[in-house]
Amino acid sequence: DVKVTQSSRYLVKRTGEKVFLECVQDMDHENMFWYRQDPGLGLRLIYFSYDVKMKEKGDIPEGYSVSREKKERFSLILESASTNQTSMYLCASSWFVGDEQYFGPGTRLTVT
Amino acid sequence: QKEVEQDPGPLSVPEGAIVSLNCTYSNSAFQYFMWYRQYSRKGPELLMYTYSSGNKEDGRFTAQVDKSSKYISLFIRDSQPSDSATYLCAMSAESSARQLTFGSGTQLTVLP
């Protein structure tokens, strides 16, 4: 069974703080993704990575950066958290092109 | 106009009803079509996966793809309260590499 884990289920941070969200997958997947999910807007891709140290911007990369130093781990970084980054953050991984993605349980981040 | 449109609902049906969930899309290059189910406070999980046009059945669930109309459907027969969740359609084109485009999700409640 594929397992994708995320470091926190709930997180509360203050405006201006640096925030790290971590994701680990145990299936040796090449591709990893970070999304945010907001009511009425669905899932929006922030960044994805198709290999170690490789990354590509998704639809809404502004205000975020990522790091993939090891194949199994993909981190999302909010350099200076803002209230409009309050959201549910979902990590996912997959094997191949167009393949199904396996999701983690999500991190609900609140920035006050 | 969004690339993938999905009626957000909410949709409420009595137990045992047949449920029809739909998505329309504008990108004729989409080849891979998926349905995800997301329970409250959880990450999405893959329910159905189809390639190109046609039908696919799995137990009480049937996925249909009509590429000529750019329309996909998920049917749930004999719906159960445990089917209460948000259903997300997702699709990708070969040329888009590793990205899926998601609908915004339909919230379904099956009443006992």
C-alpha cells in the first residue's frame, strides 16, 4: 500500500513566520506534488518535482518555494507566511506520466 | 472559463438512489480521466481511472467518458451513507507530463 505522510495535520502560524511543510512517500515515486485546496477553487498546483533536486512551478507558485533533497521527501516552504496562505495543503506522489496520484492526509494551515 | 467544470452541489440523495456526477472540459488533448473521493478532513483517494473514451465499471461505480462531447460522468448505484464525500474529477493530457487538472469537486450526502 502506498503511503504518503505529511508532517502536521493542523498548524497555526503568525504572519511573517517561515513555515515548513514536509511530505514523505514510501513507494519510490519519481513525481511529487504540492497543492492547496480552497472552497470553490478546488485543488491548485503550487509546485511539483519529477526528480531529486528538480522542481517546476505549478499554477500558483508565488509566495512558496520547495525543496527535494531526497527522492522520498518533498518540502513546501512559505518564506513569509501571510493570511491569504491560510488553506489546506495536500501533498501527492505518482509513478508515471498522467498516472494516478496518491495523496497525503493534508495539513490545515492557519496564518493569523 | 475554467479548463474543467464541475457542479459543486451540494447534492443530497436518499439511500439506495442512483447518483450521477459530471464534469465537462475544454481541452480536447485530455486522455486520462480519474475520479477521486475525498472524505471530510482527509486527502483524496483514487476511485476510478479510465483512458480515452468508454465505460469502466467497478462494483457499484461506473465511469463514463464521452470525448466527442468533452463530458465525463461517475454513476453510483445503490448509494450508501458511506458514499457521502466530495467527489473530484481529474484529467491529464500526454503532453502535460505529470500534471493533473482537477474539477472543484461535488459534495454528496446520502441520507439514511
